Amino acid sequence: MKKSIISVVGKDRVGIIANICTYLAQNDINILDISQTIVGGLFQMMMICDTDNCKKEFHLVSQDLNSIGEKLGVQIKLQKEEIFEKMQRI
Amino acid sequence: MPSLNEVVDTNTMFERDNLDVRTITLGISLLSCIDTNLEKLKNNIYEKITSTAKDLVKIGKEIEEDYAIPIVNKRISITPLAFIGASACKKSDDYVELAIILDKAAKEVGVNFIGGYSAIVSKGMTKSEELLIRSIPKAMSKTDCLCSSINVGSTKTGINMDAVKLMGKIVKETAFLTKDQDSIGCSKLVVLCNAPDDNPFMAGAFHGVSETDNVINVGVSGPGVINRAIQSVKGKDFTALCEKIKQTSFKVTRLGQLVAQQASKRMNIPFGILDLSLAPTPAIGDSIAEILESMGLEEVGCPGTTAALALLNDQVKKGGIMASSSVGGLSGAFIPVSEDQNMINAAANGNLCIEKLEAMTCVCSVGLDMIAIAGDTKESTISGIIADEAAIGMINAKTTAVRIIPVIGKNIGDSAEFGGLLGYAPIMRVNTKSCEEFINRGGRIPAPIHSFKN
């Protein structure tokens, strides 16, 4: 399974998770884990997803999520999991 | 699985601290292109480069998209051209023709620099190598992406002072032929001592003859990340400072290792080395000098600067070495004046002089880099500066280099504008007392003794 990380940073508001989840469901991307925190009004969230069944190319999904982020006024990134494993773990 | 904190920490490095992969450099051996016929050689070189590197830029972009990381440059290094052109080039202009072909091939595959217009003359100079060196000014003025490097000395061979003398003249001529653009040709020309075979950074990159056919070398960067880490240990002792630099350097290097492995796998070309160098850009927050200032210096160039740089260089290596399977290239901290905002400020304020920079080059990677001097500086003075740097490299068994720009038509008080990653630089003062008699002696400074280290 190819795991990817969606991370969201920005000002908290209604519907951030709802919007992202709707898009993921439409594109057959399964959510494996979600964690989030709000520090001083700053919303931080990450989702671990399985993109195996997604038919769209990875960079197109990434672009779609960026534009959803722009509409919501938050920054959304899609990245393959490896980068975090490599940089943060020995 | 990564934690939220780890994800946020990683992405902060990219967004706030300008962390990036500075370059994926594809080394290509051109030895198989050699021919006695110049036209055939030109075709062979063009074919070899455009076929081997055709996917380099595309694959670099794919990696950027997969991990949402910036990979700033995709580049090519080739076998030092003096080897390749030896049997076909009968005059300097023949080499210029090869230069134009290399530039064309680089543009065709979309890389921003191609390095390897080079000769290794650390002990002696063949006729062909001399032809190449003499062709540099014209080659630099007729190309955009081509970088040239000449290795004039090594710890094993000593310093070829005939080459040092010649390079003073060549630097001046290159400056003159590109005087319309603040002598920018010299920013793509570097004179080295102990040049490594696997350096991915320009202008000194070439694909050494000790290398395999093709190889992927990667250079990471992250002065901003290191700077933020140092700010978090403000007021703590050196043990805490060093520990923090090592931890951060580890993370930065792992990023490079990941990109290198991915590039190697996707291009089906072996991974060579990761270069641990911290490389600044003129962007705010991407400065080596700022790191030194965060350690507690009022402005780079003040007493303590050399010690701070030595500490930084060593800790970056210690942290990085464990994060990569193979480290090489220059691996240290670069101190190019024009490419580092805080260096520019210190030089403009008169607090950073060439002599202090020379001292700093004893403890960091490379050497006197991207320094603009008055256009009327004598050839022999430039040779003298090159000889001094080469001597530091030779005696200390390290790589040193000189990339100096005598900006034609400009003097102290003016500044030179190179644009982009190359930045801008105030014209720095050079000691004008003559070393002409010393440089004119000719011959070779013999290799140093390797005992009695004092």
C-alpha cells in the first residue's frame, strides 16, 4: 500500500475536514488515520491516506487539494510518507 | 507512521526556513565520445548528453511533486573537456566550438548549468590543456550555461605555478570579454586546488576520470534551518550548540539522501555521493553569515568568525555523515560573498575583508568565492590570490578554490550585479603591492612534506 500524508495548516473554520474528506471519497482515497490540534486558533491537521485505488495522477490530486486549501484559506499539502520517515527517524 | 509534530516540523523547514535540495547533478562520462575529427566529436558529445540526460529535468520535477519539496537546480557535469578534446582540437577556437555544443546540449535538456569545461593541470600542462585554458575567455563569452574549472594544484603534486600565472591572465580576459554584464563570465570560472571528482556544485563540478559512466550526485542546502536551530539554543554552551547543529544537519542530509535514491532509481543511474555543503542564496534567511551571527557575532568578519565557521563546518559533517550512505564532493559550508545577504552587508560595511575571508577558507569548504574586485586589478595580483588559496589547500590537504571577478569599469564603492542565485557584490579592496616578480618565476611549487605537521 502506498501511504501519503495530507497536512493542513491555517486559521480554523467550519468545514475544513468535511471539504477534504468529500474530495477524498470522490477520488477513492481511503483515510487510515487523522490527528489534529488547534494552538491559539491555528489549525494543524494531518491525515494518513491510502492512494492505491485513486485513478488520478498523484500531482493532479496534489493540485486539487491545493486549490481546495486556497478556497478555505488554509494550506493543504499532499506528500508521500517516506519523506517524514527518512527525515525524522533514525 | 509519522506524528503530527514531525509532519509540521518537516514542512516548516521548507516553508519558513527555505530548506531545499540545491541540485541534482548528473555526471556523464564523455570518454566514449573521443574522436580525432572535430565534427564527429561534436556530434558524439551532443548525442551522448541529450540522450543520457533527456529525463533529468522531468524526473526532478516528479520528485518535487511527490514530496512537495523544492529541487532548485538540475545540472550536468562532464569529463574534464581537455581529455575529450585532446586529439581533435588543434587550436583554441576548436575548444570554443565544443563549448558552444555543450551549451546547446544543456539548453536542449533544460538544465541550468553544465560543468566540466575543465583541465587538471596540478603538475603539468599538456598542449591540449593549455589550448583549453586559453579558450576559456571566448568560451565563457559565447555561452550561457557552461561552467569552467581548472585544477592548478594538489597536496600530492604541489602547485603548478605556470598554470597559476596563466589563470590570472585568463580571469582578466574573461572579465573583459563579458564586461557588458559586470564581467559575469568570471562567475562561471573557478580555479581549484585538490578538486574532487564528484562535486555536484557549480562552477567547480566535473565528472572525474575515476568515476563510472554516469552517476547521480546530489547537493542539499539549508542555512535557514540551521540558523533557526541555533536561535533555539541562544545563550547555551558550545556542547548544546554543537548537538543542535548535528541533529539538524542529520535531518537535512536525510532529505538529500531520499532525493538522491529516488533520482537514481527513476533514472536507472547509480547514486554517487551526497554533498553535505550548506549553500546560501541571496534570499533573506538563507545565509551562512547569519548562522555565524546567530552564534553570537555582531557581524561576520569580526574576531571569532573563523572559530564559528570551523565549528559549523565540522558539526554539519558530523551530523550529516550518518544520514547518507555515501558522502563526497565539497561537503562543508560555502562562503560566497555575492550569494549571501549578510556577507554582502558585512563587505559593504567594511567589516569583512579579503584577508579575513582567506582565513575563513582554511576551515570551510572551498575558498574565496564570488568576490568582486576592481576591474583594474593586475593579472599578477589575481595570480597571487590564486597561489595563496592553492597553498592553503595544498598544505592542509583540503579543497580550496578562487572564483574572483575583476569587474571591468568598476571600483571600490561600486557594486556588481550578477542576478539570480549569483546575487550582487560590493567591490572589495585588494592589497595592491606587487607580487609580479614572484609570479613570473614560473615552474612548480613542490608537494609538501606530510610529517612534522606544525
